Amino acid sequence: MNQFLINKLIIFFNLSDIDECSPSHGPHGGCGQGAICTNTLGSYSCACPLGYTGNAFKQCININECSQGHICGTNALCVDTPGSYSCQCPADTTGDPTVGCVSTIGCTQDSECPGNAVCDLKARTCHCPEPNTGRDCRRK
Ligand SMILES: [Ca+2]
């Protein structure tokens, strides 16, 4: 139904819609903190955005994805953020943190280095030859 017909119905039935999502009802309308308010004819709805949980009419709470088991790669650090999370490789490691991080120190063969990286046997560190780039040392 288009807005024109909705307006005609409002006049016909003498309905008056209150916009519960208007800023005059608070920063989140009639919804709780952090919620998404959607005004509907004669009513409204509240929903928590992606990455949040809780009662949308009271308060939406950040989901700590890092407390829900191992969601990052092997040896990677999980960092919770509002509405999301990120995976990071700790210092002296490299790789794709969503897959796994490997130490860049003490390698003895190429297979111990990520992607196309090679082990510098003298320095015993992983070296990423061009044109490979990134922490996972892959061709872009
Ligand atoms: Ca989060």
C-alpha cells in the first residue's frame, strides 16, 4: 500500500498515527537504548541491530562473540568490539587471523611460514617475497 492510500485511510477512518520513533520520544523513539525503531500505522516495532542482543524495548546489549568459543584462527587473538569483533595475530606471528597465526621467529623450513612466505634459514624468520603481500603473504 502506498503512502497516498495510507493517508486516505487515516482520513477516512479518522485515525491519527503517532510516530513513536520521533526524536521527541527519546534518542531511540519508544525503543530501548541502541535499538532500531520502526514506526508503523497505529503502532511501532523495535529491533536490536546485528551483533546486539537483548530486549529491544529496554536495551540492546553488545554480543561478546569472543566468549562464544574459538571463532578466530589458531593462536589468534579475539577482540570484542561494539556490534562486532575482530581477529588479530599477536606480535611476532603472522598469517590470516581468521585461519591461523604462525610464529615468524624460529622457523626451520618454508612450511612453517604462512602463505608463500619462505624461511630465511640464517635469520630463522619468515620472509615474504614480492609480489606477495599482507600478513598471510599471498599474491594480491
Ligand atoms: Ca561484539
